[in-house]
Amino acid sequence: MFSPIMRALAFFGKEINEVRRQPRLVLSLLLGPFVILLLFGIGYRGGQPTLQAAIVLPEGEATIDQEYLTQLTGANFELVSVGADRGSAEALLRAGDVDVVQIFPADIEERVLRGEQAAVEFMANEIDPFTEQWIQYLAYAQISEINREILVRNAGAMQDEARAIGTQLADVRTQLEAFESGTENLNQARLQESVRSLRQAAGALAVSALIARGDVDGERTREQLLALQADLDALDQALSAGELERERERVSATRERISELESTTSALGALPPTVIVSPLAASYQNMVGTAYDPMVFYAPSVLAMLVQHIAITLGSLSLVRERLLGATELFQVAPLSLRSVLVGKYLGYTTFIGIIAAALAALMLPLGVPFLGSPWAVAGIVALLTLASLGVGFLISALSRSESQAVQLSMLILLLSVFFSGFFLPLQNFWAPVRALGQAIPLTHGIDGLLSLMLRGAPPDGTTWAALGAIAAVGFLGALVVEGRQLYR
Amino acid sequence: MITSGPIIELRGATLRFSDDAGVEELNLTVEPGTIVGLIGPSGSGKTTTVRLLTGVYRPQAGSVRVLGQTPARGNRRLRQQIGYVPQLFTLYPTLTVWENLNFVASLYGMPYLGRRRRLKAVLEFVELSTATQRLGRDLSGGMQRRLSLACALAHDPTLIFADEPTAGIDPVLRTRFWEHFRQLRDAGRTLFVTTQYVGEVANCDQVGVMRDGRLVIMDSPDGLRRRALGGEVVRLVVEPQGSREAAQALLRHPAVSDVRRARDEPGALFVTVEGASEALPVIIRLLGETPGVIVRTAEEYQPPFDDILVTLLRQEEGRHV
């Protein structure tokens, strides 16, 4: 009754003994990934790449302040040269001395006044799609920033105009109040001049973008300004006809409207130009506090990758090695089923990989890698990932005719895993059928599970467990069928 | 456990591989408690025969019965009665002698209780008691073969298949191996041994000669000699000047079927008779009575089995031609 267990345990003991007799292998399996992770943590600087730029700014172009442009460009690029000669800048680009050349047009103001956009050319000589994306993004950000700065300046100028209108409004209001109270003699010529001047300014303010951007009711203000224009027209005509007395009612209404507009222009003048130009500002809050640094973030993926790689390598070499050694012939003659052979090997390798994974996890702790989730759940994911990867390894081994073929196939799986498991490139970026391929790789689910458990402290969802279990089952059955066919001809 | 009747029975067993190799129409019966040796040139089908008998291969035609069962479909009980020494060292270089032996014992389901004593006894039998902690990779070729034998004997099998167990080891060790085999046979075990050293067949009870996948002869070692030489041979050395007279006298005697003179040794004669031990006093008396003939030595002559095999294979070839 205990014979199958005894036979499985025989393989368990054999595999453990064989592995422990290779201390250099164990050491390299353990320290190799740890050193790589450490180097990654020390060396990786992340963020945007440092891109070198040259600016071509035609002489006499005054729309953009050169000092400001240099400062702004320096925030995104490492500025190598600023000059007026396009040819020299392009030569630098061709020679690879700069990554990007920014060419500003000579007639920015004229174009804008003609109602055209003035295009700033960004030239690159780039084969790396990711760097190209960075250049395009930084170009967009830089031009947006320049546009914003121009708008801020314009808004400031418009605020100055609004403040000037405020003064005119106060002047006209004072004269109208004097007329209404009759306390002093009205200088009708001066009032008419003031009315005409205010009418013109009110017309300009009514079409100004400023009133749509300030902290005021833009539509109502525009209506008030148009009404004021009408009032001022009527007063102008009454003054010309010397019949202002007949327009007392309109004078009173105009004065009230002016009082209201005064508070509006005062409010417009008080707003900071940056608020007028960019009324919305982003406010960011991360519910977990702050994101982890890249080394910590990649630690669970490295652990998962290590587990998968060792399991696939051990599994893929296992059966083919027994076959080449001739031991399979002994197994065929002995009262032994292939199921017992595989179960014993699963036991031995899972134990060994478990020890390696635990040791690597212990080494990660001093690096600040957190293990927020349940240790049992982490152990469960590692165990299931190991079983799934061993299944893939055994299947490779059953299909391989030589050790080199098994190693080659294992490396192919490693390459597949790097690209399609979400290790570096998010799976969402792939075409749906390719994403399906990623789902067949144990590492994809191992990374999901360990990231969630270690860094968020949340148990992985059911699909992670189910997918790993399914891959493990398919691998085991596949190896059983393929190796069985070869053994019992 | 010895069964009544043949322990091995092959009836027209045939297995052909794609490259024309394999075995054809094998017929063979092995009685329990015997050593059966299988000889033949390389590629003649010895290993394929062993693999058919151990169940590694299934025959395409004919039948294979071992211990009353078909080995390829044999149950656990059958397999537990079989010990196997494969042609190559199939044990693990990174495990010690003890670990290798213990591993194989577990494969055969040997209970842990009493296992240690049994394994120690087996190691003592193959003279590896002092090397239990040595790694497989550190063993000499001879020690590896002995460890293979120990592994095959660990579970105390009834029937032992050994595929070229003495290949590549020195003559002294080869002699020891055959001593072990004889001891096992005397203890009631049955051994089926293939060998490339033809001289070793003298240790067997039955010898099969294979050629091109066919079992061309099956006989005892003495029987093979008789087949090759037409009887037994007595070697005589007489004074050279009387050798012609001696040969003529011998040829006239009814117990003598053939007389040959050695070319490279003047006075040496090889006399073929039905039974050497019975014929020897008759021959000496006859030559003593023959004038001019002085006998120096007379003894039963046993030619090397290599010569016998070559002769047999030539005879077989001639018969087919």
C-alpha cells in the first residue's frame, strides 16, 4: 500500500541529494538573481532619458525670450547649443551629438496675427521607438509650456487694460453723480469726451477673452458691457443735443451699471494671470502613499521569474537526462509507474525551489522589499508557480531528444516570459491573441499574485490561482502522455 | 522462487527496427536455476533480446513469456522478481554508492525494515562494503559494474538479466563476476547474461549464439565444442620422426574420426574422438603398440571458445549458402 509513496519519496530523496551535491549551482541560483536585483536597484535611474538638444532661434525673433527659452528647454532636455544656423544644428543631429533639434520660425508674431499657428519644428534622428515617444512627448510639453507663458503675458496685458477701464468707469461715474446731485457745474464737454472714451474701451473689453476666463460671470458681464455701450451712445447723443436733462433716468441707470462693472473690472484685475490662463490645476493623491522605487517594485517579479526559470530548467533537463543516462531503462524494468517518477520529481524540485525562494525572499528584506500579504498565500503562489513551471519543464523534457535541445527550449520560454508576461512591458499593450499567449505563461500569473500579495498586501484574485493550477495540470498530463508514449513502445 | 517449467520462453519473437536491425523468429527456452549466456558479434541482437525479455520492448510477432507472464504487460509481482544490469552504467554520478543502492531498493518497493541489512549483505557480496560513501562519478569502471550488479540484486530477484556486465573490465574482475553469477545460480537464481567475451560462455549452462538477429545455435558449452569440432579433441605430442606412423595408426582406429598434424609444432597431433576421457587410454595403448612411435604427452584439448565461435559461425554461414 505504501509502495507508491515509497517510490515517489525515492525520487524526492534522489533529486534533493543530486542538487545539494552541486553547491556552486545552488549558490549561483540564489546569489545570481539577488546580485542582479541589487545592481538594478543601485544602478537604475528610471524616469525620462537625458536627451540632448540644439535650438535654432532666428536672429531678431523677439516673441520668445531667449533666456526664458533656454531655461524652459533645459528642464526637459540637456541643451547643447543655441544658434541661428539651422545647418549647423542639423549637422550635430546627423553626427549624433544631439538627439533633437528645435527650430523656431522667424515670424511668429506675424503668423499669429494672420491667424496661423507658428510651427516649431522638432527634428530627431532616432531608431528607438521609446526614445522617439519621449521626444514627441517632451516637444508637446515644451510647446504647451511656451503657449501657456505667452497666454499668461497676454492675460497680464489685458488685466492692465481692465484696470484702465476701471479708472475710466470711476471717472464717468463721478461725473454722472455730480450731474445727478447738481452740487457742482457739469463740464459737458469733458463728460462727453469721457463717455466716448469709455464706450470705446467697453467695446474692446466686451470682446476680450479676459472676461471669459476671470472669476466673473462672463456672459452677464458681456451683456452689461453691451448695455453700457448703448447707454453711453444715448448719453453721447443727448450731450451733443444739449438735452442731458431729459435723460436723467438713463443717467441714473448708467451710473448703476457702471458701479456694477467697476466691481467686475476690479475683480478681473485682482486675479493672478496664471489662474486666468490655467484655471484648473492637477491635485494628485496616491492611496498607498507613494509608489515604490523601481527595485522594490520589480522584486516580486524577479522572485517569480527566478522560481519559473529554475523550475523549467530543472524539469526540462530531468527526464531527458534520465533517458540519456539510461536510467529510464531501469525504470521500465522496475515495478514503477511514470506517475510515481513524476510525482517524486515534483516533490523534490518543489522542496528545493521552495528553499531557494525563501532564501532569496530573506535576502530581499534588508533591501526594503515588503511582504505585506499573508506568508501562507505567498508560499501558496510560489508553490503553484513552481508546479506549473515544472509541468512546462517536464513537457519540454519529454519532447527533447538531447540536453542541448531541452536547454534551448527552456531559454525560449525565458525569452517569451520576458516579453509576454508583463515583466517589463504591460500585457495591455499587446494585441489580444498575443495577450492570450501571455496567459499561458506561468510567470504572468506568478507576477500578478506576488505583486498583489507582497506590495499591496491583497490576496490575488481567483483567476491567478485557477490559471496556475490549470497550467500545472496541463503540464503534468502532457508530460505523462508524451513521456509515456516514448517509454512503453 | 523457482517456477515449475521454463522460466523464459520465446516463441517466434520478432522485432524489426526501421534500419533492418532487430531480432527475427527467436525461439528459446530457459530452465530455472541455470546460467544462460548469449554471445554473438556486435549488432547481432543480444541487447534487443534482453530488452524483449525485460519488457522494455514489445515483440511485433511471436510471444515472450517470462515467469509465466508477458513482460511488457507484466504486473508488479513479475517485475519484483526480475533484476536487471543494463549495458551502460545507469546510476547517478552525484549520488554515493549507498544512495544509489538505496534508491533502486526503493524503486522495487523494498520495505525500510530490514532493508539496511539486505543492502549491506549485497554490497559485501559485490565487495563494495568499503566504498559506500563514494560518489558514483568517483568509482572505477569495475566498481560501477559491481554497483550495477548490487542494484540488480538488492531486492533478491529470482531472475537476473545482465547485458554485457563484464564489458570493459579487467580479466581478474571478470572472473570474480562469473564467480558471483555461479554463486547466485547455486542459490537457485536464474541468470540470463550477454557477453562479448566468448571465453566466458564456459561458465554458462546453456549458450545461445546470435547472428544477424537470429538465434542460430543454443547448446551447452560442451555441445558447442562438439558442434564446432565434430567431437572432443585429444592433443598428442610424439617424436617428430614417428608422427606420420602415429597419424596413420590413429586414423585406422574406429573411435577416431579425424587426425590433424600441427604445422607449427613438429610431432603435435589433434585427434578428434567421441569422448576424450574414454578414448585417451585407448589411444595411448594403440600408439604404444605402434612401432617407431614414442608418445611424449597426451591430454584432452579444449580450444578457445573464440575459435569455436568462429568455426560455428562459418559452418552456419556455409549451411545457409
